Amino acid sequence: MKHHRIGTIGVLVLALVLAGMPMLAMGDTTQLGGNTSPATQAQIAKQVRHNLLMLPYYGVFDNLQYELQGDHVVLSGQVVWPILKSDAENAVKRVAGVSGVTNNIQVLPLSPFDNQIRFAEYRAIFGQDSLYRYAMGVNPSIHIIVDNGHVTLVGYVGNKMDSNLAYIAANGVPGVFSVTNKLQVG
């Protein structure tokens, strides 16, 4: 089994983030199997990844993952916008060689409380001098998932210290029930 994480397609200005436009996080799991060759699997995985990265509302507050089981794709993760769940499925269905899609993406509850936490977490984490660089560029590598007051950090950081700093910053936000740090050092 082969695991990958990939990030966002673009960073919107902070004004868009504050206006509620999400950014994103994405990963994939590839299982070679079925009657598809490894080369075909790699082509399918590359195209699935590309199509998911091109989704317009995929942002720092989303986490998309996919798993290839032969020529069948299983989508998972969490998204803020309900349309992103159906858009992800439709984007993957169009990939040549994909025979079917199972959509297990969770739509996070619509909650003003969670939105306040998202923005507070964004400011707390990316306001750190040593962490702001993870929000810069085309593919932010730290993603903030908030589900009913529970925060999960996913993505990649450069070293263990940055992972710990992000975790400490996330824990310092008032109103958060728990923080789970799933940041990988890479």
C-alpha cells in the first residue's frame, strides 16, 4: 500500500479566507490490484490527484484523500462545503480508466462556532513567525479540520519543532475541545 499527501491548488488572499472561502488538504492511498497494471495505476492516480487539485473550493479547511483499489477509487476525508463532496466525486468519475467511485467524504457540520474556531486557528498557527511560510505558495502544507469544536491538523511540516509549535498554537485557541496533531515531518 502506497500513501501520499498533496496540498492545495492555490492560496487565496487572507481576505478570501476571512470571507469564508476555504483552502485545502489532500492525500491518497494507492493499492495496486485488480486487473490494472502498475503503469496504468500510476496514470490513474496522477489524473485523480490532478482533478481533485483543480476543484475550486478545496482549501486549508478541507482534507481530501483517495485510495485506488484496482480501477476503483474510494474518496474520504472532510470538507466544509457540501458541493465539494459531489464535485470531487464527479471529477474522479471523469478520469479515464476509473470504473467506479465510492464517496466516503464527510461534510463537516455548518456551524458559526466551528467557523470562528477555523479562523482563530488559522491566525494562531500561521501568525507564528516560524509557521507562516506553511500558508504561503500554491500548496499550503498545514490544513485545519474543525468538527464540532475538535481540531485536527493534517499535512506536512519541515521538522518536528514546527509540528509541535503548530500543535501548541492550535491548543491555545479558546473554545477548542481537543486538538489532534496528524502533521507529518517530510
